[in-house]
Amino acid sequence: GGVAGIQWGLFLEGMKQSGTSYAIFERNEKVGKFWDMFPRGRHLISINKRFVGMDKSADFALRHDWNSLLGAKYRMSEFSDELYPNAADLGRYMRNISAEQISEIYFDREIVSTSYNGSVHTVLTQSGEEWTCDHLIIATGYEPKKIPQCVASMGEDESLSVYNYDTFPDVRTGTEDWCRNKKILVLGSGNSAFETTNIVSNCAASVFLATLNTPKFSSITHYVGNVRMRNADILDRYQLKSLDAVLEIFENEEDRENDNMCDIIAAMAGIPRVEGNDEHLAIDVIIFAGGFTTEKEGLVRVDPNNLSSPAARKFPAVDSFWRDPTEPKQWYAGCLMHSLDYGNSAGGFIHGFHRSSGNGVRSCGSDPP
């Protein structure tokens, strides 16, 4: 029931006259539930380009439209006038499309496992329902990475609060007790981490962004999934001496080889885990914003080997047509297809399917914050 699932529904709906039947399972109570939560800053980094010139074709306009789906009755521009729409507008857009054009969506269906007997796939829901199909398309999208246990355990110190990207409280007025006049340490080096520093900046006394890897910026790499400048305000605040700072967790190769990440973070926060280290930032709050993963127990496997490529650790293995290389007639859609162009093209974004050959569906289940 995310963007990729709804896009497939649009295509499959047109095949029902030829005898094709299909079902879309959504674990939540409505289409596009993801967008009610993410990105936390509420504004997308996907462009809603409404005007491209009077002499341009509809196909040209679609190439610059980062949110609309192929074959849909509506364009995203009918739901938002903003260049970077509010996430709620994308959810509203998707619900209108699904209500008008797709009749085979089953809500509150949490999938716990799938199996293949050589003939058909069997899909088991949490409530015990079993469904069978000839072809299985998995389009479960992204979800935030879990806090490393060694970081989560730091919250046992009564003076320190620890949150994940999806669990830190909202900042609406800038006077919320949990962050007002506090020193906040954000862990991460991607869009979600930079976005988080912006969210808390009007409430905190100081914001420190601690990166595990050197941040990459889309304006330099030309890859839309890298850090977008609209999220990178902390760089201004850091360079203009506004009490915020950007730090590297691993300052040298020796630190990285020793993999003593948690000891370094604890020292930053002022937790006495490292003997003889008296220098610390006296942190009040830690927010882990280490990005997103596609791994999902029982459905999506990624490579757990830290020596594997970043794409293999983040996305499932697929062949050149986005099939599972080990399970017959099992396919991946949306951002689960992104391992083939991770870091190079737009497969991790909704507009990625506009650039694939033929009518291959390349829409993503999320727009990574």
C-alpha cells in the first residue's frame, strides 16, 4: 500500500479484463501511512515541478515531476503548490488515486512469511490467513534503522535521553521540555540526520552532528539520495559559530579499525566509559538518525557482511529484471530495486521509474529523509 504497491496496482488493474487477478496487502489501516510519519521535518526532498515551459510535452513535464505516478488519474501538482510538498499531501494524493482506481487492497494485513512449493507462492498473514499467487511482488519500502544496543543502553543514565529517528518527540513550538535549552547529539551522516539537526535547532542550546562516515552532498555527487542542501543548514550554523558543530566519530583510521564507536560516543556525551578521557560535551539528548533499511524479517533479506558493498547491505539482491535470484517468480518493486543503481541514479525515489526502460515499475515505497 505504499507508492510502489499502488503503482503496480495501476498497471495490474488494466490487466483484469484479460483474466489477471491481484491483491495488494497493506499492514496499516490506510494507503500511504508512511507519509504520516516521515520525513520527520514533514517536507519532502522530491520536487513538485509544476511548470516546465509552454513548449514542452507532457512526457518532458513528467521527467521533471518527482512525485506523480504513471497512468494515474491525478498529478501531484493538483494536491500541492509547493516545490517541496508536505509529506501529508503525498499521502493524500496516493489515497485519492487508490480510492478511484484500485479495488483490490486489503488493509491490516501484516505479512509474517512467504513460501514457494515449486508451483505457487503462499503468503501468511499475522492473523493466520493464507493466500496463494503465481507471482509475488514485494514492495515493503524503507523503515528506520534500529538504535545500536550499545547506544540505546546509554539511556540508562538518568541524565541522558536516547531516541531513534522515528521516536524522538515532535518539535512544534520550539519550547518543548525534552529539548529546550538542551545539548543534543545527533548520530548519522545522511539526510535523516541533517534533517533532525534542523528540526531541533530552534529548541536546543547546541546541536552536535556526529558522523560515522564523511557526508556526501548531492550538489557534488549528482546523486539525489545524498545529503540535500536544504537539509544542511547546520553547516552554516557551525561555520558561523552559532554553538552547533559537525564532528567525526572516527577521527583517524586507528579509531575505525578498532571499531570503538560506542566508547567515542560515550566520551562525547560525558558518560565515563573510557578511562582517562575527561573531555566531553555534557550531552543531554542523543538521537540516532543512522538512515533507513529495507530488511524485513520473513520478507526481505540484505547482506549482513560489513565488508560487502553498501548497496548489498541496504537492499536485497536482484537480477537485471529485479527478480529474486533464489526464489522463482518473486519480484521486488520500488526502492527494493535500488541495489542496481544505488549511488548513481534515482531508483531510490518515486521518479526513478520514469527513467527505466519500457514500463518497468521503479517507484519507491519512500522518499528517504
